[in-house]
Amino acid sequence: MQIDKFLLTDSWTGKLTQKMSAPVLTEWLLLASVFLLWYEGLFTKIGLGLLNSYFIVPVLLVLAFLFADKSKIRISRSTIYLISFFVLLLVSGVFAAGRGISPKLIILGWLLYIQFLISMIASAGSINAGRLIKNIIIISVPMVIAGGYQFVTKQTTSALWITPVEASITTRAFAFLGSPNVLGGVLAITALLSGSLYFEKKDKFMLAVSVLSVIVLGFTFSRSAWLGFAIGFLVILLVKNWKLVILLPLVLVGLLSSQIRTRIYTVFTPTYWFDSALDGRLWSLNNGFNLLSKYPLLGTGPGTYGGQLAVHGASPVYLQGIQNGYVALYFTDNQWLQILVQTGLVGFLLFTLFAVNIFAELIVKYNKTKIWTYLGITGALVAFSVTAIFGNVLEFGAIAIPMGIILGAAQSE
């Protein structure tokens, strides 16, 4: 049996759980998880802090999978690589526990990552994949408007996201997500996807959402999200018709803003690179490769380095860094680096194979069907992967879960 012809209902697990099939409920549960992730900050502000996405979203995702139509879930080559990655992550965790790492930290790290896989598989079994994607875009609209309103009204942004070097930038849009970089990562995905839905259905509402999302993406001043969007847009143009690359300069319109120019030019200053090497991403890269040299094959284990869990769990892995326990930056600010350190070369290879294969599957689907939505999802995947170079996107449920749902919908039978 070919891998790309294998359906989940061909397995014993799929046949057993198919009896619980209620794909309409799956769609609503997935949308509820996205809504909770994107608007959790609003709920907290109005006194509904009990709606904590950290606890509720995993439950919603598991229920969404249980009620999914397993006959629509295709186990492709990319899915096999992703499942293998999570098996490897478990093996890495066992070895980490043997070295004295807290089992609780390892389990939480594994559960944090696997939400991406669950959301992807569950969405493939929803009642209507196209409608699911469209509704995700609709859910994003209030968040986009809120981000734009924050910037226009010059609402106070946390000092964590404002640097003295860029004195002209006093406000960065973050909507209800707390972080402008996370909002930027979300908007890079939704802007490309809503734009593709416009070309697919000639839906002017989707065009408006896409344009507004691009504008607010600019207001986030997230360089990683800007780059992810630009490269995703470039890939869409190249796949559609390489001659359309002449449209790429459209992304440079933002340079008309002095604040955006300042944000970009800062990267090319000696001060920026010195600070980065001292306690920024370059330091993190150096420290990460140092740890990799000690655990090259299976890594340090899930949840043990470079993220929120490792920091709060006082992971002893940090004591093995380049400065004998002194940590200039607790977060890798690079999902690929975090995967490399936590899962070693084997895990990194498996996750890379997943990304490459699902990209290839999307290109094949677009070439066969010429459906714009597949092209938009391809661009969104590229934006997600590029943004991952500058942020721990799998730890940010607001980015990872919607992306997983979108990819799963694209794989639906």
C-alpha cells in the first residue's frame, strides 16, 4: 500500500475511533481552540482568566481528533515523518530522564509540541476543510482591527519590545497576544492565506482582510514576520508564474515609513551585531551548538532547553552551556535551533523532512488542481518556516495550532 493512499481508517486505531465520528463537532472544537488562543488576553482583561488556553486548548484538540472523520485523514509521507519525530522525541526524553532530568519537564515539553500534530491530523477529518480555513480567517478579523487600533491610538507597548536605539518606534501592535512578534507571525500566515482565498473565490471581504492584515503586519515592526511574509509571497509568485516576480517590489512599499526603515537599518549597525553576540541570537546560536556537541544524536530531551518550560523548570541543561551556567539568553529565539538542541541531529532531520515533504505535497496538489488555496497554504508554510528561524513558533500556540489546522485541512481527503 502506498503511503499517500493510506487512510487512518485502514489502521486498527482509526477503525475503533471512527465510531465516534462527528466531523461538524471537530470543526467547531478546532475553531474554538484558535479563538481561545487569539483572544485569551481579552478574556483575562475582562475577568475571564479561567479560560486559560494552556489547559483548555489541549483538551479541545484531543476531542477534535476523537470526533474527526477518520476516513478523510490521509497518512502521507510528511505525516509519517512528523509522527516519527514525536516518537524520537519520546526516546530522547527517556534518555534525558536517565540523566536526571525531571520527568515532568520532559512530559510537558513533549505535550507542548504534539499539539501541532494533533491539530493537523484532527483538521483533516473536519466536515469541510475549505470552510474551516475560511472561518479561521474570519476569526482573525477582530484581532487584526485591535492591532491596528493600538498603533493608531499609540497605546503603550511593553518596554520588552521597545529598544532605545529605535527611539522613533514607541508603539508596536500586539492585539491580545502580548507579543508583537507573535501577532506578526500570525498575520504573515493569514495575510497570504486570505489573499489566496480572494483569488480563488473573488471574495472582496477576503481581499479587505488580506490588505488590512498586511498593514497591521507592518505595525507590529516584527522583522522576522516581515521576512517570512516576503519570502512566502515570493514563493507564491514563483510557483504561479515566475514572471510575476516583478510584483515582489510591492513588499518594499513599507520603506516609505521612516519607522520601518529605522527598524530594518538597525540590523546592519555594528551595535546590533555586538549586542547579539553578547546576549542575543548569535550568543544563543553559539551556546546551542556547544550543547549539540555534547548530545549530538538524540539531544537534551523535550522541554529541556531554550523555552518557557526549561526556564520555569530550572532545567540543568543550562549549566552545561558555554559560560559554565551563566545564561545570557534563556530562549533560543529560533525554533530550528531549539529542535536541534532538544532532539539532536536525528530529530532535526526528521522535522526537516516533514517540512520539505509537506511543501512538495502542496506544490503537487496546486499543479494538479490549480486551486489558489493550496498556493496560499504553501506561502503560509514558507512564512511559518522562515519565522521559525527567529522565534520558537511551536511553543506559541497562537501560531502553531492555526498552522497545524491549515496544513491538515490541505491534506484532507
